[in-house]
Amino acid sequence: MGKNGKGKDQEVKAHKADALAEEEKKKIEEKALASMPEEARKNIMEIKEKIDSFQKKLLEKFGEYISGIALLPPEKSAEAGETIKGRNEQGIELLVLVDDSDSKKMSKEELSQRLASILEQIAREVDEKIKPKPLLLSELWQSCYDGKYDLLQTIALSVPVYDNGMLSAIKIGEIHKSMVIKKFEKYIVSYVLAGSLVKGKATKSSDIDVWVVIDDTDVKRMTRAELKDKLRAIIISMGIEAGEITGIKNKLNIQVYILTDFWESLREANPVIFTLLRDGVPLYDRGIFMPWKQLLKMGRIKPSQEAIDLFMNTGEQMLKQVEMKLKDIGMEDINYAILTPSQAALMLYGVAPPAPRETAEMMREVFVKKEGLLEDKYVDILERNIKIRKDIEHGEKKDLSGKEVDELLSDANSYLKRIQRLFTQIEKMKEEESINGMYESTVTAVRDVLKTEGVTQASENEIADLFERKLINTGKIPEKFNRTLREIIKAKKEYEEKKLGKAEIQKLKSVYADFIKNMIEYLQRYHAQEIEKVKLKVRYGGDKYAEVILLEKSAFIIKSEKDGKKVLKAEVGEDGSILEPVESSFEEMDSQLAKLEKVPLIFIKEKSFESLKKIFGPGLEVLIGG
């Protein structure tokens, strides 16, 4: 976004903040009026209507020049009366603060007289009792330069009717200044208003910037830093209190300087201090700030040779930093800007992210050669970036020109746009694999479950109906899984017709996982029940127990011993004899049992009993119904 765009954004934000401030002000006024007696409220409302009418007419004519309109207090000091001319004891006296910073065609005196005449005319059109008193901003500031602060006190005591931020700044500044001086008069050298307000750029929501300079030349009980920190904390807390007293919401930014630091900053030509001296307006000064301000204006405050050298060296250092940043951009920023998404693409595909130096080759192998999803020229861009980073890192390339950075940026933008499309391609491919995979897994699971019901053949068209008839209607599997099966079948069809969105696919994944889990559990329970049918439980040696699982060609024997259960395996002959058992494991037994689609019915032959007697010894007992 260009400067104009940023300026517009800031302007919009300022207008919004101003509107909120105005709304807050109205709420406060309404609350105050509600608490007044009826007669007083009527009088106030009548005066308010007249003032509002005057304000509207005045702003229509001189809106951009009016900094504030305030209802003056009934009493005034003689000094204030000299500047705000012609105040009467009767009538509604309004101070009109006028920004005359752009006035160049006439003198201040002429401007003041002309304004007074125009304001009186506007006032008469509204009500004879309204007595507007113009005050030029330059006159207000000049009174501060002259060390005359009565005008500030008058404004602080007045009631703002219209304010672009200036009256609020003066009001809170005057209150805060009084609090600070009352507490630390011995140490306060200057209290200065600065920032956008004194530059004529204030809005209703502008921050209020003030500077407090503390005299630290006579510090004995603590270090200068301790004095600064201690007073700073108290002064800032007073700023918060001043905001609460006045009800002014604008942020009060307080900068606290000790005199020695201020002087050092002057010697070093600190731009911030120079700006403060040039633009700042002292709301209080003990004869330090104004002499420095005048000396700066006269050109008598000049930076030291050390400051000049420092500024010169700073320029060289900044250029070196630019060169380093250009190298960093090429070596780190641009490199990782395209490397990381490349690794993300491989991860999305299902490959673990490779080392940076291997990424380009893997991108070529997977997406260019294997899948045909990416053009080789984009892998060339990635390889070139990786090489530049390596060359800079190893010192083979000393620097990177702005032109090279521009080329790298251009290539990176092109690469990233293509990688975004690659992500879409991979997602589509994975979606297709996902839908097909879910469908195939579901059909396979259902066919396995149907086999438990004796259904050995089931076409895709009839599988849902068979599942419902054999397992749902018989109560062996809950009804919700019938719905899930039909949803998965329907989803595959809709995906092929390009009617299935990402949201539906994600939803399907969750119900699919639950379906498969339950089908597996059903099969496991079924197999466990089937195995129980071919399992013999025996007691031998008086108090020892074992289980024998007889299959067609093998048998597993699980003996209960003191140190746990022991698994043996033996082959079964055609005549039913169980050969010499050898040591086995639960893993081998479970693996072999899992391969059985259906546990066969076994007849226990005479040879089987004889073999069991040999294995377990005399006194063998077989448990029935356990």
C-alpha cells in the first residue's frame, strides 16, 4: 500500500476515534444534566442550544481554523483580560481559539481585529448575549514563551464546547503540571508541550506529548539515574490521576529527562531534542528551555565535532547494515520463503520433510518425474536459491546486489504462486485417494463381516442390502452403521460426479473411522467366540491349569505357571495326534488365529486324547462349560 493509502487509513482511524470521543462526551453531558434540578437544567439546555447554534455557524465558515471553543469561567485574571479583549460581566462569554499558523497575508493584530468583528456578527445572529473572544494560537504560545501562564489557567478552568484536541491538551497539561510542580518544584526545570498538537496536526483523539526536565545538578543522596527513575514513576502516576480528574481519555505521553542528559543530547545533536526545542511550547520554565530555544533559533547551538563524526560514521555503518541485510535476504529470508513451502508440499504428499539440500532433488523426483504435477523450471529456482545461500555461507559469494535480490524476489514470487497450485493439485489427488481408500476399506470390512454369516460372495450393488438384512435386521450391529455404509457408498458416487465438497469429505472421514473400528471389533469378538468353541480347558497335576486350542493342522497350548503363562505350539497329525510341542509365543498364536477366515469345526479323536495324556501326564481332567 502506498503512502496515500496509509494516510487515508490513518485518517479513517482518527475519524472513528473522534466519533467515539464525541459519543462519550455526549453521554457525560446527559448524565450531568440528569442530576441537576429542573430549573437549572432548563437554563443550561437553553444556553447549550444557543452555543451549539453559534458553534455550527462558526465551523461552517472557519471550520479548519478553529482549534477550540470554550465557555469561559465567570471570573478572570487581569492578565487574561488583557489578551482576551473586551470581556463583559454579563452574557455568555466564549473563548474561540484560532489556529493562525497559515496566516501570512496580514499581521496578528489585523487578523485578531478582523476575527473579532466576524465573530461578533455571527454571535448577534444567534443571540446578543453571546460574547465571543478570539484568541490566536500564536498569541497563546507567545504568552508561554514570555513566561505568562494565566491564559493557560483560564483555559484549564473553561468548559470546552468544541475541541480538536488542543483544549484538552492544555487542560490536562495544566492540571498535571500543577500537580508535578506542587510536589517537586525544587527539581522541575521545564514542563513542555510537544508533538502533533504544537505542529498544528492535532485531532480529537491525538496523544498528548509532554516533556518534563528535572534538575539533577545538586543531587547528593542518590544517583542521577535513581533520581530520574524515582521522579519519573511518580510523575507518570500523576499523569494517570490528571486524566481521571479531567475525564480526558487522550493518552498522556510523558517523557522525563534529567538536565545533564538533556545537555549531553544537545551537544550530540540529538534530533529528538532539537525537534523539542524547535517546536515545543513551555507550559512552565525556570529560564532554561527558552534561552536554549532562542539560541537554537539564532543558530548558536551547534553540534560538536564528535557528534558530526558520529553522524558521519552512522551513515557508513547504515550502508554496511544494508549490505548485510541484502545478504541476509538472499541467504535466509528468500531461501526459507520457498524452501519451507516446498517441504510442506512434500509433507502434504505424505513424505517426511527432507534436509534442505535434498529438498530440490526430492521435489523433482516426486512431483516432476513421478506424479507429473510440477514443471522442472520451478525446481531450478529452488536449486538456484539453495546454491546462493550455500555460496554466501561458505564465503564463495561475498555480496549480493540489489538487482540480484530483485531477481530472487521475482523468482520466489513466481515459485510460491506455482506451489500454491501444487498444494491444490496434491489435495485433489489425496482427496481422490482418500475417497477411494475409504470406499475400498469399507467394502472389504463389510465383506469380511458378511462371511461370518456365511455370505462368501457380495457384489458392490448388493452389499448394502445384504449388510442390512444379515446384520442390522438381526440386531447384531446397530442401525447407525447401516446409515454410515450407505453414506460412504453415496459419497463415492457424488465425488465421481464432482458434487462432494471438502466439508463433506472431512465429515465422512470421522464416521468412516468409527465404522471401520466397529467392524474390526465385531470381527474380533466373532473370532474370539469361534476360538472358544475349539478351546479345551484342562487341569493336570492336581492344581495346574492349561488351555488347548485345536485347529486342523496345529494346536496351541497355554500353560499357567508361577512366572506367568507359557505358550507352546504343536503340529496335529491326520489321525488327530498332537506331536511334541515346542515353545511359541502369544504373538505367533494371535497371528495364526487372525489369518483364519472361519474357525473350522474339529472332532477330537482318540489319538488327540492320548497325546494330551502324554503332554500333561496322568490325572488329566477336561473342563466342560467353563
